[in-house]
Amino acid sequence: MNGAFDDLLSANETYSATFTGSGLTGTAARGLAVVTCMDSRIDPLGLLGLKPGDAKILRNAGARVTDDVLRTLVVAVFVLGVNRVLVMPHTDCGMTKVTDDDIHDLALAQGVDTRSLDFHTVPDQNAALRHDLIRIRTSPFLDGVVSVGGAIYDVRTGKLTPIEELRRDAAA
């Protein structure tokens, strides 16, 4: 690797010198998967009182439930011990401030044609979250086998606001 990653490799040397996670397995010890945004202001483990090994964390721009997220959730449920999913977008999200066309235009200004991509921008965060919750709940692969809840994380206060009751939907 070139010098662009030297700081990360150095930090990893320090981290690995005191690493204690060798006993963790690939399963989600608390049966949880969290779908959240890639925003670096979000510490999903910390804000939910979790530790490494407790949950599967799926991150993408806008915390959207895309086809790839559904694919990953199926693996998480049937292979990695997940029985509940929290979809957790956040306040002040960049995906609420642009449209797909905006992103296409910005990329095209740099000579890159992104029109084959759907960015899943978020004009209405509450509506997008509800849509994504329904998408999981009605998936023929996940229907009835996983509890699903949604909440918005406030990046200014650290507080979660449930968008609808966080309840057990799957059969006990």
C-alpha cells in the first residue's frame, strides 16, 4: 500500500497489540441486526449499549433497505443468529439534502456517468423509514421470522426516537 494508509496501519498495530476479541464468533450474540447510515457520527454499538459480537451492523448511505441489505439480512437471520432488525437512519443526513439527479450531475461534472445507479436519496425521512420497514416485513424471505423496528438517531443529542413501536413481530 502507498503512504495514504500509513496512519491506519500504524493505528492497527497499536490496536492489535491489546486485541481481546479472538473468542467472538460470527453470530450476533444479542440476535440483533442494525441497518444504519455510513455517517461517521454514528456509533451503533455505543448508542445501543452493545459491544463487539452483539449485533450485525449494516451501513450504507441513508440507512436504506436496498436489495443488498435484504440479501445480507437473510444471511444474518438464517446463518448468523439474527431474530430482530432495527432500521436506524439519523438526523442531518446528507441523503436528505440531495436528489439522485443532484448526485448524477455532481459526478457528471467530474466526467463520471452514474445514471445506471439508484442512490436511494431520502426526500422524506419518515416516509422512507416506514417504506423500508414494510420492505423487510413483507419480504417473502423474512416475513414472520424476524422482529422489525425503526428509530431515528439524533446526531446532536445522541437520542433515539422510535418511528413506530419497537415490538416483536415474529412468532415467539
